[in-house]
Amino acid sequence: MTAVLQPGVLFGLCGAVLVGIGLFAIVTHPALLRRIVGCNILGAGIFLVFGAVARRGAGAGLDADPVPQALVITGIVVAFSASALAVALLKRLSELSVGEGRAAEPAAPRSET
Amino acid sequence: MMVLLDLALAAWLLALALHVVMERNERSAIIAFLALGLLLGLVWVRLAAPDVALTEIAIGGGGTGILLLRAEAALRGRGKHEEGATRGGKLAVAAGCAVISAGLGFAVLALASPAPTLAPAASDAIAATGLGNPVTAVLLAYRALDTLLEKVVVLLALVGIWSLAPDGIWGGAPEVAPAAVPGPLAWLARILPPFGVVIGVYMFWVGADAPGGTFQAGTVLAAMWLLVIMAGLLPPPDAASPALRLVLVGGPALFLAIAFLGFIVADGFLAYPEGFAKPLIVAIEAALTLSVAAALAMLVAGPARKAPAR
Amino acid sequence: MPEFLAAAALVILAVTAVALFRVLRSRVAAERMMAVQLLGTGGAGALLLLGAASGSPATIDVALLLALFAAFACVAFVLDPAEPAGEDSPEEQP
Amino acid sequence: MNGLVDIATMVLVSMGAVLFLAGALGLLRFPDTLSRLHAVSKADNLGLGLIVMGLLPQAESVSGGLKLICVWLLAQISAATASQLLARKIHRDEGRS
């Protein structure tokens, strides 16, 4: 029982539940923006599972295995870039579908080139 | 005591995640998600991963939160809605998600003990670099290829966002500042960046030997730049501006150049010559920090909204 | 001593959690925005205590960043399109 | 000597924790938004200040102590700005209804 309460296990389980919660939001939520948020929750859950594995891989005088931790750092930045791209696509999509009747593009001064 | 603390953190985290998913109001859900990002930082500290905690707080508090809130403000009242699932459908999906969670949880519990680890291998690699922070050593020496490719992915995402601008204003500047800047925000934008820049440089500097490094420093600098732009103190840069593009490409380009140099002066691609590993890594990190800062800020700022100045 | 500091951290976390959910469930929109603020101060306090309890100096850096980004997240308050003079017209983005 | 410093830390940290509790109680019990805002921004920051003061004697180095003070300063700045911005918003919302 006490083994489950180590941070390396407890937060791993927590991450597993976050994956479920995020996935549920991605599949069922009607608002597309919330689905992007769901993706981020799912990602956070996966990172936590990684972190838990890293924590249990302590060795060679280190508190945790640095390789999964470095992967998670890379992953967080990539997940952010992906969200930014998704959000930009979503904004453009809503601009196009709202402005069907009028000019879809922002009313900026057109340059000649 | 620590066990109680961990349990409380775990319960709080899950409750907050459920709240984010269940909340009806879009804006409230995003604010709760912002809080979730900050809370995850605390969890990472408990997982003995201060480097990840720093990244999570910086990206969660400075990047994702602002990005989503800006999107919500722009989409309010006209966001795309798919048709909601029926009650039965939702139950079925919930059951499926629960099965996936249970499977993952089982995998976590079934992990062999002692767990498989690359710590000794990474630890050997650190010795050759002269770095004190194992995570930095992994990012820039042991698994440097991942980091290089990740930089390229960030740039690709930025190219993707920029290319969403209408043809006529390609290469222009994004629109970031609100129509009217309230006084307290202008005050914040004057007083916070000095702190932020010092903290960013500090993060970069200690990154070699203590938790911190390029990503954390880059995100802090990006947030400060965004703050100044949002308060209207500086205009956002044109996407076509050569200076911006130079900063963006500079980091990965230097990284790649040194990587190829490895063929000539060391063992091969991405290998550092004996004795020069640390100065080379610090040089790469400095250029990468600026690139990350510029790229992340531009990712949040979004595609061009104004025609470029000529 | 470490036990005491960890206990104090637990108390602060618990109190902050209760306050956070109270704020998030509020009917007033402005109150919901206090959430980040709450977590900024409460989280930083708990982190400082945890850092002192476990003797890891890096935890202070995390608290530093938490405080910095809690301040930065104030910007969120101005992103509301209803905030500037022109209300109800989110399209006037130019 | 060491014992005295430890006692000072304990007293200050406990006071800080009590202030956090007071802030939360104010948030739960105060009748209107502005006074709730007042409870959160003032009590929590004072609590954080007391904790920082309590931990200062335990800091291992001068730079560690400076960072502690920096955390508090940043929290002050953010509390000041956020309460101003929020109060403006609340004021405007009330004026509208």
C-alpha cells in the first residue's frame, strides 16, 4: 500500500487519470477551443507519467533519470507550438465562416505588391 | 507529512482538471486551466524535476494561458461549435477514456522495480561536457539531436501561423495591444520587465550547473517582450523584418553549424571537441535562448494583421 | 524543523485550494479571475516552505518564476474585449 | 542560538499560515466582491511576507535570501496591479447594471 503513495507512483496514476479527462474533453466537448485545452490536459497527463517513470529511475547519484525529464521539457515546448498553431487555425476558420457575406480579410490597407 | 502533501496535491490537480472540462463558461475554464498549469509546477517539484517545473510554469503561465485567453476573447460569441454528443454517447466515451486511464495506470503500477533507467549512461555523458546540470547535459550533448529538431518544429509552427495571414498583408505585424491600455497595465509593463530580464538571464546563466536553461530563460524573455508589446510601449515587429528573422534562425543555425563542425574537429555529427564542450554549449545556448524567446512571443502574437511598413 | 515546514506548506496548500474553488465557482466574472492571483501567492509560499524543508535551493527559483508569471498573467484582465470602450462587438479587431 | 532562530522561524511561519487562513475565511465570508478582493490581496501577501521573513534566517547564502525577498516583491507587484485592474472592472460592471 505504501508503495502506491510514493510520488513516483502517485503522480503517475494522477497523470493516467488526466489523460482520460483530457481525452474525454477532446472527443465530447462541443466548443473547439475547449478541445485544444483538452489536448493540453492530455499532454500534461502523459508528461506526468514520464515524470513518474523518471522519478523511479533515480540512480547514478541523481534524484531522477534526466533523460525523460529532458524529453518532457522538449515535449512541453512542442505541445505549446502545436497549440499556438491550432489556435491560429481556429481563429482563421471562425473569421472565414463569420465573414462569408462581407470581406473575410481584416480591413487593413492593401499594399500594392 | 510529505505523503499527505502529495495526496492533497494529487486530489487538487484532478479536481481542477475535471473543473476545466465541466465548466460551462469558456473563459472561466481557461482561467482554471491557467491555474492548472501553475499547479503542475508544484507537482513537478515533488517529482524531483525542478527543470521541468520551471518550464511548465513559464509555458503554462506565460504562454498557453495568454494564448488561449486571447483566442477566447477573439472568438467570443462566434466560436466554432460542433454538435454536442448525446448522453449515451458521452457515457460510452467516458467508459472508453476510463479504460485507457486504467490501462495507463496499470502500466505505471507494473513498472519493474528498480525501474529501467538511463541515468548512469547520461551521467557518463555529463562528465565529458563539464556541465553540472544533468538535464542541460542531456538536452545539449547526450540527446542534442532531439533539441535541434525541436527548435525546427517550433520554427515550422511559426511559419504555419504566419502563413495564415491574408496575401495582402503578408510579412506585416500582428496586432497585440488592446484598443485602450489601462493605466495599471502600462505601469506593470514598465516595472516588471527589468525583473523579468534579470531573472531570464539568471535562468540562462545557472542553467549549466543548476536547474534552468535555454527554454526557461527564453520563455521568461518572451513573456516580458509580449508584456511590453501588449501595453503598447513597443510596436510588434513585422514578420518580414530581417532582424527578427535573423534572431529566429540564429540559434538553430549556430547549433547546426557546430554540429557539422563536429565531423571535422571531433568524432562526428553533433560531437563536441575535447575540452571545448562547455564554451561551445554555452554559445549555442545563448543563441538558442534568443531564438526561443522571439519564436514563442511571435507564436502567441499570431499572424499578421497590418500591412508591413515600407 | 523540516516536518514543521512541510506541515505549514500543507496548511497553505489546503487553504489555497479551498479558496481557489470558491473563486472559480463564483457567479461574478471578476472574482473568477482572482484564481491565478491566489495560486501565485499561495503556491509561492508553499514552494518556499517546501524548498526550505527539503533543502533544495532550486525550489526558490521555481517560486520566483511562479511569482513572476502570476504577475504577468494579470495581463489576462485586459484581454477581455468588453473591457475597452467598444463592447459587444468582438469583430472590431481591425 | 540556533534554537532561538528556529523558534523565530516557527513563530513567523505560523503567523503567515494563519494569515493565509484569514484571507481564505474572508473570501468565503465577506458579503461583496470588493471586500473579498481586499481580503485576498492583502492577507495573502502579508502572509507570504511573514513566511519570507521567517525563512530568511534559514537561507544558506546571501543570494538565496535575496531571491526570497525578490519573490515577495514580485508578489507585491502582481497583487497591486491585479487588484487595480480587477477593481476597475468590478466598478465598471456595477456602474453598468
